Amino acid sequence: MFLALGEIRRAKARFALLVSAVALLTFLILVQQAIQTGLITSFVGAIRVQSAPMLVYPVDGQRTLQGSVIEPALARAIAAVPGVAATGPIAQRTFTAVVDGGKPSNAALFAYRDASLGGPGSLSSGRLPRAAGEAVGSAQDYTIGDRVRILGPGRSPAITVVGLAEDAQIQVTPTLFVRWGDFLAASRAVNPDAGAVLPGAIGVRPAAGVDAAELARRIDRADPEADALTRSAAADRTPGVTQVRQSFQLIFLLFALVVPLVTGLFFLIVTLQKSRSLTLLRAIGAEPRVLIRSLLLQVGLILSGGIALGTLLFAPLSQMTIGSLALRFDARSVLFWAVLLLALGLLSALTAARRVLRIDPFEATTGGGAR
Amino acid sequence: MRLALRELHRRPGRFVVATAILTLIAILLMVLGGLLDGLTAGSTGAFRAQRASLIVYSATAQDSLVRSRITPATRRTVERSAGGKVGGLGSIQLGARIPGRGPRDLVPVILFGFELPPKGLPSSPPGGRDVWADTSLRVRGVRIGTVVRLGPARTPVTVAGFVSDTRFSGQGTLWGSLATWRSVLAVNRPAEQAGAGVVQALVVEGATQRPAAIDAATGGATRTLTIGGAIAALPGLSQQQSVFNQIIGITVAIGVIVVALFFALITVERTPLYGVLKALGAGSRSLFEGVLVQAVAVTAAASAIAVAASLALAAAIPAGSIPFVATPQRLLTSTVYLLIAAVVGCVFSLRRILRIDPASAIGGEQ
């Protein structure tokens, strides 16, 4: 241990370079993980947060609320499927709004008729809307008491935020859960030519004892126009979510490969460089396990230092918001990556360890240690 | 320099791991850049294809095409004040039923209605229910003459031709007349239907007035942007570019560190050899040039492998999944970034080479 620490102290620059490489890589991985999580949460958070256990889209809607229209006949067909306990219309659209007389900004209205079928499932503070003109807002964008006015050529009711829900954005836009009547008023205010305002999806509550996934299959069989999904499937299969995941997984894979390769290469070269000294140590009685322990200690220290530094760099950044996208310090994901990178890094030191094990103390008498 | 090249030639194994790491970093750079290019191209094509220089939204639209509504009265004011040719533009995103695909296998498309043709489209909008399709829809089975049925109303439109690089919001586009757009909108999205003469936006070709003058003439009812400004205002685009470019920058910095680390270690290992070479008359400059040549060669090899891997990846990725494109420009710039990183990384070894004393060759350092 003394030798391991002594070597690090004497070759600070070399080890510092490796620590900074590991720190930068860790920082990048954590930032990208936070962006991926934040992006998906902001993209489909409202679908996860809303209270309906199942959502039924029209096939034409391609699983996007804003792009869907449920015709009355389809709504009736869904309600008539055996196993459906209750149904309620859900719709969503993005508007231009002014909050407390400030600058115009985007606001997505997520509308429901029955709070238990499309309303916000749980609130972080405040209460559910009880009257027209009240809403629950996404907690990162609104505060209780905010007054939101939808901008358009027509007259739109003012909406007051009376409750807040965490992770409740949709399409990376500040989101308000509103009652159906307010949604109709807002839709007509922005488009005086608007015809019938139809729901984009139907929220479904399965009857007691009916499995949601099985009911989804039953609804799909009952009407070829229906595309029924459980709440989590509706969030995961929203267009774009899979592509975001796949793109980031490709990047994570490449970054995760670079860390052990850099660490492995570094310690392999260092081991080769000091092979003469290691041979001498073996010749005067140092056990191979002592040398291996010393090597692994260095690897562990360097990786831990790099990962800790990378995490420290990431911590202040994780409190930031990029546009409407809120990043977050997710301790579980930080721990996951720390353990994975440490394990991969230690694994990568195996080649160097093998070199150490192959040292023959007899070589010290012939000078072969330098070979 | 010759010695350095000979070492590379005779003992390539020494450089394999460093080349592998740099290859991974090069692939990372090219994948990150390719993803950014793919996302940008797929989101902005319809605007980049415009011949017009300006786009006019309604003031409350927050620069969003789907939220904008321009009335005939506002249009007349813009026509009087802008100079140049003014044309309407409308869009709607729908599921498209394409013959040969399953009843649930719809393709998301955006139908644009236009008056002033973007690049690659005929000089006047197609008549009847004819549309021109973006070439990206070919892989979905769209051909000339294909009847595509749009939205829940299954509104039929017939593909009369193809236009390239006009994707928007990551989706393939169809281009028809404003009348086609208006009728498709009315039956498929009654809540969003546009009244007579109403369009979502106006495009202005050969405008003689500045955007601010047009907005002033409409009394603040409009917000006029250059096409470049409209692209930059697309939701999330600028944030996306800035985040990706920062990640690319840090990845280049990691490249610098890897090269610095590797060649610093190699230099330490070669210190006695460099001492001998210096004693024989070699200058620090020629020794550093050798390190530089090796770093550049290793990086060039890594970049070449990464270019091949990126091209293979672009060919292997199925259309419509990961938005990745490998453009020659991106591959070239990534290679240049890495070569610069290699040169910068080598500078860390320069100080050590300068400090080598030729006397060390005869044990003078003892």
C-alpha cells in the first residue's frame, strides 16, 4: 500500500491526467443520463401522472394525444367492451399563454372530464380543480395562485393554478390539467372556425378483477380503430420515446467502453515500465498478491477519484434547466454508473495483473525484468 | 521522423490499444455529430426547402406553425407592406394508410398546403387531390401513383412526384395545394379547421421590407421571421444543438487527454533511448516530430476506422429508428477535431523531451 501511494505521489501529473479523463467521462455519462431521463419525463410525464389506468387512442392518432381524434362511435364502442368499468374523454393541446401578465409562453392543456380518468393522479401540493377556470400545473413550471390566460383572437377564460403535480409535463412543455369545459373554451378562443372539439383518447378503468393488459387486447379486438394501452405502455410507446432511448443507449455503450480501455491501457503501460522494479521486489521476497493488491489499490483509487470528481462536476449542473427540460440528480443512477465504471475499470486492470503474476524473480539476476 | 514511422511499422502492437481507444472516441464523435445532423435535418427540411426569405406567423403563435392563424385581412396587409410575392402555408400531422401495409401500420406524415413552391416542387401547386411526397416516404412503400389515405376520415391523396430533404418534425411530408390542406384539415381535425382564406403562415419571396416593418404594418398582429430565424425558433432545436455541441467538445477534450496520457507514458518509457539519440546528435525538435507523427498516424488510422464504422452504422440503421446520418462534412470535421486533439495532446510530452539530458546516455543522470 505504501508503494502504491508513494508512486502516485511521485508521478502526480500522469495519475492526474488519468483521473481527469475518468472524471470527464463520468461527467459526460451522468449528464447524458440526466438529459435522457429528463427528456422522457418531460415528454410523457403527464401520461404517467394522469389517473386513468388505461388509454385508448384511435389507430390514426399514432399514440399522440395532440394528433388524435376519437369519434363518438369509437368512444361508444370502447365503453361497451365487457370488462370496462368506466370511461372518460381526455384531450391535450398546446396553446400560447400569459402567466400573471408576463411574456407569452407555451402551455399544454391536458383536459379530462372525470378526475379519476385523466386527472392528475397525485398532487405535490394544493388541490384538484373544483370549479371552471381552475387547474393543476406541472410543479416545475407553476406555483399555486398563478393566473394563466390563453392568447387567441377569441375570449378565453383565465385559469388559476390551485394544485401542483410533480413530473407532469407533456411534450417538454409547461402543463396544466384542466376540466373539459375550460379546454373547449380555450380551443374555441384560439380558433373561431373550430368545429366539434373531440377527445384525443379515452381513459378507461377496468372492472374489478380485470387485468388491464388483457382488457387492452379485448378492446383492440372489439374495434379495429381502437389502440388500447396500459398507462405505462402508453408512456413508453409514445412516438419518439423509443428513439430517444436507443440513441442514448448507443452513446452510453461507447462511453462505457472508453473508461475501462483508457484505465486498462494506462496501468498496462505503467506495469510494463516498472517491470524491472517489480522483478526486484519479487526477488527480495515480495509476494505476487502484495503487488497485485498494490496495483488494484491504485486502480481503485484512480477510478474512485475520477468518478467522485465527475459526480462533483455533475452535481451543480443537475440542478439546471435546459429550456423547459429540468435535469435532476438521481442518486440511484449515479450509484449505478459509479459501480459499473469501477467494476469495468478493475476488470480492465486484469491484463496488467496478469503481467505482474508472470514476473519471474530469477530474471532479477539476469536483467530480464526489463524485457 | 523516419525512426517513428519505422517503429509504427515494425511494432504496430504497441499502438493497438491506443488506436482502439481513439477509434472508440472517434466513433463517439461521429455518432454524436451524426445524431445531431439527423435530428436537425429531419426537423427542419420543410423550412430549409423554402425559396422564400421570410415567414409570417400570427403574433400569438409563439413561432409555431400549427398554432398560427393568418386571416385574409392580415394577409392583404402583409401583401401591401412586404413587397415581393406572398403565399399561404398550412400543415397538419396525420396517420397515413399506404397500400400494402397492415390496417394498424400507419405512417406518420405531415401534409403541407402551399402556394409558393419550395425547392424541388413544380412551379404551381398540384391540382385536385394530388400531392408530392418527400423521398423518405419511399422506404414506407410510397410510389408515384400511390393513393395515400390520410387521417381518420381516410381522405385520399395521390402521389404525383417526389421531393427530397423536406422532412419536418422528424416525419415525412406531403405537399399539396392549400385547398387540399384545408379539406383534409376540416374532415380530420374539425377543432383545427381553417375558415375561408385562413392559412397558418405566409411565406414572402423577394421581400423588400424588413420583418419589423411588416409587423408594424399589421399593427403587431404578426411576427415575421427570416427562414433561418424560423428554423432556430423550432421548439427545442437550439437547445438540442447547444447540448450536443457541448458533449462533442468534452469528447474532444477526452481525446486530448487520452493522446496526452498515452504519449506521455511512451515518452517516459523511451527516456533512455532519447538520451542516446540526443547524445548521437538528434535534436529535441526531431524527437518531438517523431512523437507527433506517431500521434497523428494513430489518430488518422482510428479516424479512418471510425469513418468506416459510421458509414456502416448509417447503412445498418433501419429507416425511421435512430435519426443518424453520416455526412461527409461531419466525418471530415470530426477527423480534423481529433487530429487537432492529437497534436495538442502531444504537447504534454514536449516538456519531458526537452528535459532529457544527453549525458544520461552514459549514466550521467545518476
